[in-house]
Amino acid sequence: MVQLAEALAELHRIYRQLADLRDRMERGPKQIKLGDANVKKCETEQQQAKDAFRQAKIGADEKQLQLRQREAKLLDWQGKLMQAQNNREFQILKDQIAADNQANSVLSDEILEALERLDFLQGNIKVAGETLAKTQDELAKIRKRVEEQQQGLEEEFARVTINLKEAEAKLPEDVREDFLRVSKVRGDDAMAAVDGECCGGCYQMLTQQTLELLRQDKLNFCKACGRLIYLVRTEL
């Protein structure tokens, strides 16, 4: 007959194995979810870069249109200058032309700055596009890896679950109900091996009476944390 301590040790190992498999199975979808979030973030940043470029382009186009209109108006002033009827009219037109030339010069500088900014913003769009493509590629690789691993993990989980049922069946009938009740709630945290003379789960010192009961292969719980405790083979 299998000793209780051996059965608990085996069950503890299986529960930890199942917990590890469950964690790995959940990790894959979480990685995909994170990858999706990164892609969406990059898409947003790319769209923001495009919007910034579009707004700047509108502003630059408006300034260029304004300059063309002012240059046409300047030609009109120059035509009128040639037809001035007297010195006063000539001087007024000349002053107006000088003021318009100065304003056009300032506007030309603003247009040059706007075009330089467009080049900068165009670069931002390129960088955002490259970052998005890289992030999408990384997500595709994650999806492929998770899909490849997930089936194997699910098959392994099913196999280990069968091992668990078989191991639970080996428990003495008088302790099986207590074990199932605790393990159903706490899973792999329901058990702890004795570490020296302490509970391996909470590291509280065990009484000599408890240790003696464990040496007799009796079912026992840690009074501090409530875990099922067992002696490993070398301590039996």
C-alpha cells in the first residue's frame, strides 16, 4: 500500500506541474493581448503623425496661397505706381509697395519654416510606419509561437490531469475526502513538505507531537497556515 506521505508528495508534484502548465497556457493569450495593444498604440501614433502632417500641410498651403495673392496685389500696386498722377500719389504707392515687400519677405520666411516642418513631420510618419510594421511582425511571430505551443500544452495538461486522478485514487479512503476538500480550494498551495521541523509553506515551527504523527504517516495540517503537511522520503 502506498504510504500517505508518498501519495501527498506525488500529488503535490502533480498539482505544481498543473499550475505551471496552466500558467504557461494563460501566458500565451496574455502575450497576444499585449501585442495587440502595442499594435493599436503604434497605429494611433501613426495616425497622429499623419494628422499632424495634414494640419501643417493645410497651414503651409494657406500661407503659399496668401503669398501668391499678395504678390499679385504687389504687381497691381507697381502698375498703379507707373501711372501715378502726382508726387504724393507716387510716394503713397511707393510706401505701400515697400510695406508689402517687407510683409511678403516675412511670409516667405514663414513658408520656408513651414516646409521644413513638413519634412520633419513626413519623417515622423515614416518612423511611425516602420515601428508599426515591426510591431505587427512581432505580433505575428508571437501568434505563431503561441499557436504552436498551445496545442502541446493542452495535450500535456490533459495527460497530467489523468495522472492526478490516478494519484488521488491511491490515497487512503479515510483521508481522500479531506484532501479533495482542501485541494479544491487551494490547489497546489494546499500542501507543503516539512522543511526540517518547520512547515515548508509558512515556515512555522511544528510541534513534536505533529512531527511524530507525520512519522506515523498520519494525515495532518499545519496549525498556522492550514496546509496539508507531509514528510519527504528521506525524513520518513
